[in-house]
Amino acid sequence: MSSQALRLFQRYGTSVPGRWLVSRAICFRAPYFASIRPMIDVLEPGRCVVRIRDRRRVHNHIGTVHAIALCNMAELAAGLATDATIPDALRWIPKGMTVRYLKKATGAMTATARVPAIAETGAGSEVHTLVEVRNAAGEVVFDADITMWISPRKAG
């Protein structure tokens, strides 16, 4: 498995301090995600679960979780789930995102990304990663369909 993130999570993600460490390491590698201070709770082939706390830093002017914070959370979960799912010979990059804001997002949020099994092909292809973001009551407040472009890694 070529996913560094998955290997790191498998090694250290069995404890709360370990998940905190993995989450910080991911944000060090991709600094923009640090703005939401995510906690990666689950990372396995086909699925990733990311949480954010209810903090003023992620609020908008009406006191709800900002739309872009929800998008960041969804993109992080989708990217990690895709990375943990693809075969070693493939790479990925987000190509597009369609989102729906279903309810006011208040409080702590949990994003769950699901990726279908991805077969190795000789050509590039699109894969849709579906993400649901739920509030503490378990209600879906936001969902996203993130299109990932999957292609062979360049040799060398």
C-alpha cells in the first residue's frame, strides 16, 4: 500500500494521542486543512471519518459553521479515503465538488467519506467520493460528491 497516511494511521491511530499526532502530521503536509483543526478518527480503505470541534474560528457571521470549513472537511476526508483505497500504481487529484447545504451547521461536525473499490486501469478515470457531514445529533447538515481523477503514477 503506497498511502503514507494510511500506514501512519495504522501505526499510531489506535489511541487518541496517536490520532491527534496523525491529524497534525497530515495538516503539516497539507497546511490549508490546519485552519479547521481536524481530528482523523477513522482511516481505512474505502472510508475516512474526520471531526471538527465547535470553535469560533470555523464560524461565519451568523454563528454557524462556515460553508468553506465544511468543504475543507469534506475534501480532507475524501482525499484521505481515496488515498487509502487506490492501488499503489495509481494517483489521484480532486477534479470537482458538488455540495448541498441541507441544514444550519451548528456544533461539532463529523464528516464520513466513502469511496468505492478502485481497480487499476491503464488510463485515467473519474471516481465519485461521497461525503456526509453530520451534527452531534446525527443529522446530515451537508453532503458532497467529490469527483477524483484517478490516473497511473508517472514512472520514475
